[in-house]
Amino acid sequence: MNCTKCKTKAVIGLPRHNAAFCKGCFNGFVHDQVARAIKSEWMFGKEAKILVAVSGGKDSLALWDILLKLGYKADALYVNLGIGAYSEQSHAKVTKFTESVAASHGATLHVHTVEQEAGAGIKELAQLIHRPTCSTCGTIKRYQFNRVAIEQQYDVMATGHNLDDEAARLLGNVLHWQEEYLDKQGPSLPASVAGFAKKVKPLYRLSERELAAYAVLNRIDYIVEECPMAKGSKMIQYKEVLNRLETESPGTKQTFYWGFLDKQSKKQPTATTMAEKDRAVLHPCTSCSQPTTAEVCSYCKMMARAKTVAPH
Ligand code: AMP
Ligand code: FES
Ligand code: ZN
């Protein structure tokens, strides 16, 4: 198998693009897909201050690497959730990447440690307030991503969601006809009100397999294990189904998700009307000032509840 572009020996075949690439041309392909995503979805300009949420996994570390190599100013945020060995290992991978790669580009890492603020890791916290671990975790991550982006004055916050993540999420939203979620499932979510950072997903054109290959070829050391709390989750089931379809018909995930984006861009209310809608229902949390639809935001409610039920 030879590289479609330069005809030297290929290291990876990409059936959905009917192509194969050597390392150099594959890196060029990956960088090009990210550059196209940033441009076509109006994510950010060359001078933007970007905050990348890094988990220690391949996608988010690859994203940080790609943005720095494309010449963007990108710092990162790691949220240590306090899930035993899993968090320790993922934290170590993030630190290693920061020291060995990001620092030479002048980039810095912010760390938020859940245990320091809440007095417990998310597993114990979720048990204490009788809520599923993954939804507790989601609330904390969303809150901390936004808080750090706003407090440290970043223009935009980027996550490592890839094509597989977005296609699986779309499948879930369609299966349950979650129309409200469908409306907000784009790769670029504007900052509709003061206090909310703009959120983007520059990897939505790249698959999980392509990102794993990018990480390995570029010697990015990442945590291979999934979060132990995610075992058997619906998202993993949807990904398995989509992978089976993709093997039979390469390009299925791309057609499904990009097709959705294309239809959405034709029917979607403009960013201004979405912002007007948000402004009508959102106001500052009376406890922390982040925008919320209730008097006190779900994060502050959760923390208050954890404090009242915690053993003294
Ligand atoms: P996940 O929901 O685990 O698939 O993660 C989706 C994206 O959220 C990742 O690509 C990261 O950008 C971000 N992320 C997940 N976990 C963390 C974490 N503990 N700290 C910072 N960012 C995270
Ligand atoms: Fe949140 Fe696993 S990463 S529960
Ligand atoms: Zn609050």
C-alpha cells in the first residue's frame, strides 16, 4: 500500500476517504481537517486565546498538539476528578505532555482538583448526593471548563470530541427524539450571554481511529483505558453499532453526522435568535454568578447539598 499523495510506503489506510498516507502526508491530512473545521464553523481566528480541555486521552492531547503546531495560542485545563488510579494516571499523562511538548510552545496548564473544592472525589460525591456518577461528573466538568475560561479571559474553550463521539451522540438524540439537544449539537456553540464562554469541537471531522493513529505516530503518550465509570454506557453501545455499520460501509459516520450539520445549517435559527432565547431565560446564579435558568445553578446546589449531608 503506497501513499496516495507522495507514493512512498503508506502507514495508514483511510477507507472512508479512499486513501492511504505515509506519516508526513497523514499529519498534513489531520492538520488540514482541523484547519477546515475551524474555518468552516467560524470557531476562532489566528489571534484567539484558546483553552483546551485535556483529559489525558488521545483526542484532547492530540487536539492541543495540533493547535500548537498550527500556530495557535492554546493553553489547557485538566480537571482531576479523584477517580483513584485512573485520575492519577491521566493527570500524569497530561503533565508529561505539558512538560515535553506544550511548554516549548509557551503554553501552560491549569489544573482543577475536585477533591480540594468538594472534599471528595466524584464517586463519593455522587453517592453522597444520590446522583449517578457520570451526570455529577458532567455537571462539574461543564461548570469548571466555563469558570476557568471566563475567569482567565480565554476567547474560546475547545474539547476533543471527535466524529465518533458526535455521531454516537446524534444517534442517541435521534433515537430518543431529544429535539432540544439536537438544536444545540453543533461543533461551534456561541457565547450567547455574558458569563458563558464560546465552545468548539475542532476534531469533529476526524474519527477515533485516525486520532489514535495521530497520537501513536507523533509519540503522544496518552491514557488508553476509558474511565471506569463509563463501562457499559449507552454511548459505548452506540459507538459499537456505528463501528459495525462503518466496517460494512466506510463513510457511514461521516455521512450521518455531516449530513445532520448540513441540514441544521439550513434550518437553524441564526446565532442572534438563539442568543435572544438564552438571554430571556438565563440570569446570574445568586451564589456564584454563572448564568443559570434557576435562582441557584445546579453546580452550587450540588455543592451545598454535599456540604449538608457530608459526615462531619
Ligand atoms: P469524554 O466526555 O470523556 O468523551 O470527553 C470529551 C472531552 O471533554 C475530552 O476530549 C476533553 O476535551 C474533555 N474532558 C473530558 N474529561 C476531562 C477532564 N477530566 N479534564 C479536562 N477535560 C476533560
Ligand atoms: Fe466522568 Fe468518568 S469521566 S464519570
Ligand atoms: Zn452557581
